[in-house]
Amino acid sequence: MQKKVDHVNKEKKKVENVKGMVGKALHHESSHTKSE
């Protein structure tokens, strides 16, 4: 049971990392287009 929880937490962390990267990329893109 505990192993399953660890796996779920790992997946959640992965999702958070991806969200963060996407957010950074989007923010970078928007600020880049504004300065053009």
C-alpha cells in the first residue's frame, strides 16, 4: 500500500514540474512578444 502512495506522490511531483516548466515557457513567450 505504501509503495502505491509513493508512486502517486512521484507522479504528482512530475506533473507539478511539468506545469512549472510550461508556466515558465508561457511567461517567457508572453514577455518576449511584448518587448518586440
